[in-house]
Amino acid sequence: MSQNENIHKVMEIIEHHRICMLTTVGDDGAIMGWPMTVTKVEDNGELWFFSSTGTGPVAAIGTEARVNLSFGGKNEWLSVHGSAVVITSEPKARELWNEAAAAFYPNGPESKDLVLVRVRPDGAQYWEAPGGAISTIFQWAKARLTGEVIDAGESQKVEL
């Protein structure tokens, strides 16, 4: 695949699987994962999330900007690495506002504890297993019976 096709594939996976695990490194060096929902993907590839002051991911990002986002589905997985920053901007929150956010922030974009997390990706890696989980199980069984190496699908690294 070309670089443009790979970038398109990365964006397609994100659009299909809006919930991811945001992995951070805490000030004690502990690696932690936080479920997050992508609010928006900008044309330049930046990803935006809503969060709250005082939460684990916000505290960790304040200590270490390097993060990883992990997305998964039935037959595709994506890992995106980059840097994150916490932003307090009511106008940007208003721009990104959606009904799902209202469940967490009933006072709307003006909520005093609402912050935004922006992730600028540096690169990604995705995997595709054609046919999904059933096909993978079949491939595993076939490999075990025949002694052949399993065909687990394709993987591509992408610079963003």
C-alpha cells in the first residue's frame, strides 16, 4: 500500500472505532490505560478528547506528553503513538460539543472541570486479520494440525 493509502486506513479504523485506550506514563513511571472516546479527528490528524481536571490521564499528560492510543475491532487493530497536551478552551469545547459529552458534563461546554486533550500522532501501526475472529481461529487450528505457521493477517507501520 502507498503512504496515502496507509494513512487513509489509519483514519478509517479510528472513524469506525471511536473508543480507544489512551496509554500514559505516570510520574512514577507506571504505564496506565484509560478508556477515551475520540471527539474529533482534524484534517491534520490531530485527535481531540473531552476529559476532566483531576483525572488520571490529565495528571499523567501533565507529567509526560508521550501517549499511545489503542483501537480494536473484529478484524483490525490500531496503535497510534504521539504527544498529548491538556487544553482549557471554552470556545474549542463549544466547537467540539456533542450529545454524548452532555452525559458527563451537564453544564455544557462551560463546565468548570471540563478540559480537552489533544493528541498529535507521530506514527501508527495497524493489523488486519481478514475474515475476523472466526477466520483467525480457523487459521490457528489449521496451523496446529498441519505444523504450518499461522497466517495472522497484515501489519503496516505508518508515519503520520
